[in-house]
Amino acid sequence: MSRTPESLPPAPAPRPSGPQVVVIGAGIVGCALADELTARGWTDVTVLEQGPLPAPGGSTSHAPGLVFQTNPSRTLTAFARYTVEKFDSLREDGVPCFRPVGGLELATTPERLAELHRRAGYAAAWGVRGEVVSAARCKELWPLLDTSAVLGGFHTPDDGLARAVPAARAQLERARGRGARVLDRHTVTGIERADGRVTGVVTDRGVFPADHVVSAAGFWGPVVGRMAGVDVPLQPLAHQYARTRPLPELAGAAEEAVRPVLRFQDRDLYFREHHDRIGIGSYAHRPLPVDPFAVPGYDEARAGGREMPSSYPFTAADWAPSWQDCRRLLPALRATEIEEGFNGVFSFTPDGMPVLGPSRALRGFWLAEAVWVTHSAGAAKAVAEWMVHGRASVDLHECDLTRFEDAQRSPSYVAERGARQFVEVYDVLHPLQPMEQPRPLRVSPFHARQRELGAYFLEGGGWERPHWYEANAPLAEGLDVPARDAWSARYWSPVAAAEAKAARERVALYDMTPLRRLEVTGPGALGFLDRMTTNNLRKRPGAVTYTLLLDEAGGIRSDLTVARLGPDHFQLGANSPADLDWLLAHAPGGVTIRDVTAGTCCVGVWGPLARDLVQPLTHEDFSHEGFGYFRAKRAYVGHVPVTALRVSYVGELGWELYTTADLGLRLWDTLWEAGRAHGVIAAGRSAFNSLRLEKGYRAWGVDMTDEHDPYEAGLGFAVRMDHEFVGRSALDPSAVPERKLTPLLLDDPAAVVLGKEPVSVGGGAADGYVTSASYGYTLGRCVAYAWLPPLPAGTGVHIAYFGDRLPATVAEEPLFDPKMTRIRR
Ligand code: FAD
Ligand code: THG
């Protein structure tokens, strides 16, 4: 996509009550948002809701409100922690909106028990109290359980039950008290816009002018999105929830619930008490997709209490197998029946994460959708911060609407992947595990060759990415690669060790096509990029610079390589799709920005023999003197015109060679043919990740995000304070950081960790967490980067892995080739 933003209209003039905001939807998310916006001084807020308050008929109206805070995503856990804290302080009729009964997850298989240990790791890393407990302890916590098949549980005392409707009402009331307007029985039918900005919201009862519109329409998101010309990547699916008849065992229950909310993931079930009844939710049934365009708003005429639009009739046949599982787990249920049940609708996204943030297509139009009750207050706070201050205090890149590539927004993709998320909601998922469908979606021009070489593909951003090549298996024979535990051995092969070795000793080809490429051109390009990034870009054409995109608060939005290909022509190596949005949003007239990733391709040719391979193929001088480190050149490699960057994320001599997609296969074949004499191999991302960690090269989004400043992240070398740039005023190069991205080496040469594990310094609670980790095949140790308080090299720490405590030691950076003799020669 491309745009010259000179035609954009000015943003609306500031007013004391803030801009005019219309929030569409008064479910838990819309209500929380009204509260969070008005709390920040944006009080000109109108909430429009099609149904009748206080239970307008969306997913919130009958959510049973189980809150399990622990999640592999640190961001979702932060959302949940804030929701618990907030609901705990909210009162409706004098009763808190959160009931801290705790949470209990059960394991009936060894695989699940291991997963519960991992979840305990996430909890410790993200600051949630929890411990893995015995079956006997599970029985104490839930006496009705038959624990004969239970191997253990994960108990989280601070989890519990949210009272969703009262919490929504309480937040809405508070917003009203600050001046917000709440209008129910108003159905939004259109979004008005002018010059690419929203100007108002059309309802069946009139038009409401607006500077900002937030769609908090829950599973109707795609319907409202279409009114704004925005594809909303969520799929509504129905999910069964039922209540039993009263149980004699619970007779006389004074409290609504006292026992922990319960999850039995091995059977896709969860449980809570409703006084003397048990409420049960199931994800065990077939996916039941719902077309949001076919669901009318709440019709009171036929309402009669419960026929809400988000509630479909209970399909008993889907329930039957689960009911047997319920009765086995809770034998008291054998004497009772289901009293009532329904198929309730809520949203699933292709990756299971919410969709938050501003739309690229229509300025002033925001989304806050696919959010659970569990995450509602935290997500609303983040969106409110984003709207009011331009950024959230928590990293949102996993939730950002723009994370989906064009090819990941088709209705069929969203439907297929949404249904898959439903099926997998409680599955034990490996962090590298890709979804199986729809694949392949995006392939590089080298795909056919990769398949011939037996590539083992994983998927990222829609791209097929080789992780290793079976063709290299003979190279792994005889290599001393430590055996792995079953979990870390998944999506891994010892062939990666051989590929890493080949790149250190000979030369390897890496498919770098998925690396995002932006082209910035025009007379204002240099001044613009200089103002947007931290390093010095005022170098003659041919220079490549490693530089950072910061937000106004000095947080790292991205790290880039910027190649100056001509006076007014720059090629950027970027990270997330949000980089494009950020640059477009700041670009002045006279600057054009294009994402050229699709349509071009890139091969990394790296290793000590890279020059021997490439030089004979080109008339240009590829010597160290003729083509220095971090320089760019145009050249022909055989018949193929390329842009060559002398850059290496794996820390070896070599180049990134870029060309157009049509010539990609020819480029690959040319390099392959010439490389035979040098023992060239194709190498995958598994080796790539190992090599970059040995070299200490950070990966944005994993090692650092906009929550971190450059100095903490060890990237101060890329900041030049002698020019103006976004975020500069927030930086203090002399401040002593409270935390640092710290390299660790595991002491046991056979041990590995995978990322997101808690790290403790003194042996007590976690002091930090691992970001990325990989075995370093050259170093003979696992390398793990972790956010920790500043520690001197040599300090011993422990990393928790499956309930084990693995000793590790703070290392000195860089771990490999500190004198850069391998790259600069
Ligand atoms: P909603 O509550 O659906 O609110 C959206 C609102 O927008 C609706 O009120 C709708 O009427 C309004 N709207 C839509 N279109 C328009 C329009 N054109 N004009 C005006 N208004 C419009 N989550 C948990 O955290 N824990 C649980 O235990 C849990 N269990 C669940 C069990 C069931 C059976 C179901 C169905 C969901 C469950 N969820 C649970 C999920 C949770 O309920 C939802 O994720 C959450 O309520 C979504 O809130 P929301 O505000 O985004 O959407
Ligand atoms: N190649 C290109 N662009 C990219 C990446 C890439 N952009 C996104 C991401 N990867 C950026 N990350 C890095 C990280 C480190 C280096 C390059 C890109 C690197 N650093 C050297 C170092 O730290 O010693 C040199 C730094 C310097 O000289 O300033 O090489 O892989 N095109």
C-alpha cells in the first residue's frame, strides 16, 4: 500500500473536555472504555447501544465471568491483573464486582501436568500467584471432585469470578458521573466520514458527530467495521454453557460461589458454582460459527427475559459427550440433570488475541473487540491510553489490528482460523506450533527449491518459513548435539546444529524474504527519517545504518536498518506492520512510503566463504575495501539485478541480496550453482535464531518492545543525541536503568529453555523473565536473554523450566566474536 499523506486533513482542534468520542456498544468493553476515557479527562463521550440497558444482549449479558489470569501472553496477563484489581474495587449494590474464589486447573495426563508446570512458569514470570498442587490438594479445594484420574492441579488463589453485568453498570455509572452520555436502544447503521477521517455515527435515531469512534460492538465487530470500510478479523462462534439442577451436596449455600473456578482442559470443560447449582461451559463440541450479519440486535418484543441475540438454543446432542465427562469428574452430577443451557456467542480471532487500536483505512476509527471479560478493563485502559496519550503503558503489538497482513484478512481465512482457535482453546500448544490451515499462503520465490531440499516449514505472518532442511541431515551425523527433553525437541532438529556450523565454517543461504521492507522516497525523505529515528542517517548514499524508531515516551517501536540507496531513496528493513502505519501517520508532504515486501525477495548469503561465492558472479567490487561493512550497492549477480546490503544478522561475513520476485528463483539458482564448490547449504530459521543470539542481536517484539528504552535494551549505541528525533526528550543517557536485557548462559551444556520462563536471582520469587532463548551451537551452551535488574557478569541465577530450576550465569556481551573479526574483513 502506498500513500502520499499531504492531502490528509488536520486533526480536530483540542477542546477542554477532549475530542468528541462515540463508543459503539455497552458490553463490558464499551462500558470499561467509557470509564477509562472519562477518567483521563476525555469526558465528551457518548455510548450508543442497540439493546436495552443494563443487559443489552451481547456476550457480556450472560458471561459466567470466570477469570483465569495466567496466559502465555504477558500482555493478556497484564490486562487480566488490572481487570481483577479494578473489579475488586468496584461495588454494585455494595457487593464487589469480583469474587476471589481462586482458580484450579486439573491435569489427567502427564502432558497436561507438564503444561500446568509451564503455566505456573508464565504465572511466576508475569506476577500472578500460583502453584502446582497434588491431587489430594485438588480434592481439598473441590471436595466434589473424583480425583482418581487427576495427576495434579494448578492453583491460583487470586483468580475468581467477575460479575460482568454489574461491573459494566458500575463503570458506566462512573463515566456518566463524569459527563458521559449513554443512549441505549440506538442502533448504529453507518459511519460518516470526510477526507479519510470519521466525522460522525449514524443511528436509527439520529446522527452523532464524532472526532473518534470506537467500535466495542463485540461479535458484531465485522458489521460495524463494514460501515467504516474496515475489515474486522473476528469470527463469532457459539459455545455451550449449562446449569445443573440444585445439588443436595451444595444445599443451603449462602454464597453464590466459594470454591475455585475450575478448568478441566483435557475434556475442554470449565465449572463454577451458582449457589447450589453448578454451571458448566464446554469447548468440546464442533465449532458452531455464527454469521454476525445475520444476527439482529436485541428485540424486546420477543425477549421475554432470555432470548438475547447472543444466545442460541441449546443443542443437546452437542452436549451429550461432555455430560458424561462432567459426571465422571463430579460424581454428584450423576444424580442430577441439566436444568437450562444455551449456545452463547462470542468472538474468536485468527490468533486468539483481541483486536485493538486505530484503523489504517479510516482515521479516528478504533477497534476494541474480541476481548474476554477477563481482559476487559485492562484492554479498555490500554485503548484509552492509546487514544488520549498516543501510546499505552503495556506492549500491544500482539493485539494491534494492523498485525494482520492483507492475506490474513479474507473472510475465509478469518472463518477457518477462528474456528480452529475455538477447537484449540484448551489444547496444549507448543510455542512454535503452527496452525495447519490455510497453508501454504505466502511463499517466497525459492519455495520450490526449499521443498526439493526437504524444508521443514513453520508459518509466520502468513509466510512459509523453512526451519531446517532435511537435505542437511547427513551433515548432522557425528555432531555432538545434546539430546533434548520431549517438549524442547518438538519443532526442532539436530540438523539445525549442522546448519549453524556450516554458516560459521563455510557459507549458507537464508531466505530473508519475509523480512519487512519499506521504501521511503521523495525530497523530504532524509529529513523525515532523521526526525523519526535515533541514529545518524546523514551519510552519503550507499550507507546502511542500524537505527531505532521510538515513540514519544522513548519506548522502542522498532529497530530498523536504513539503506540510503540514493539522495532521496531509502530502503528500510523493518519489523511489524505497525511500522508502516507509524511512519505514514508522521510523514509530511513530499515523502512517499511503500511496503515493498511482497513483490521483492531476499537471500542472505553468510559465512566465511560468502565472498568467494559471490565475487565471481559480479563485476562490482565485493572486497572489504570496495564494499565495506554496513554499506549498500547495486550490482548484477549473474543475470540478476540486486541491491546488496553488507549486513548480517547471523554475525558472519556476507550480504543480503534483494531483487524482484520474478527474478528470485534465478538468483537462488545462481548462488546455489556457484556455491557448490564452496559447500554451500540452505539454512533455516532454527540455526538463524541460534546464530543471532550468540551474536547478541535483539529481535523486536520478543526481546524489546515499546515498554523499553534503548539503554535498558542495550541499544544505546544506536542513539545519537545530537539531533532531534521522536522520543529524544524522554531519553536520559545518564540514568541508571532499573532493569536490563541481560544475556545468560545456562550452566549445564545439555540444558535448554525456550522463552518466557521466570528467572530468579536470589532463589525466591521471579526477578524477571526470559525473552528469547536458543541453544548456541558454537558456544556449546543455551543462550537466554532476560529482563532482570542490573547484575554484574558472573552472577548466578536460576531459570524455572517445568518445575526444574536450571542454573545460569550472567554473561558478558557479545558472547561471540567480540572483536567483529569475522564480519569486518
Ligand atoms: P458484548 O458484550 O457483545 O457487547 C457489544 C455490544 O455492542 C452489545 O451490547 C451490542 O448490542 C452492541 N452493538 C453491536 N452492534 C451495535 C450497533 N450496530 N449499534 C449499537 N450497538 C451495537 N469471558 C470470560 O472472560 N470469562 C468467561 O467465563 C466467559 N464465558 C463465556 C461464556 C459464554 C457462554 C459466552 C457467550 C461468552 C463468555 N465469555 C467469557 C466471553 C465474554 O463474554 C466476551 O468476550 C465479552 O463479554 C465481550 O464483551 P464486549 O463488550 O466486547 O461484547
Ligand atoms: N536485516 C535488515 N533489516 C532488519 C533486520 C535484518 N531490520 C529488522 C531487524 N533485522 C533489525 N535488527 C538488527 C539487529 C542487529 C543488526 C542488524 C539488524 C546488526 N547489528 C550490528 C551490531 O549490533 O553490532 C551492527 C550495528 C551497527 O553497526 O550500528 O547487524 O536482519 N536488512
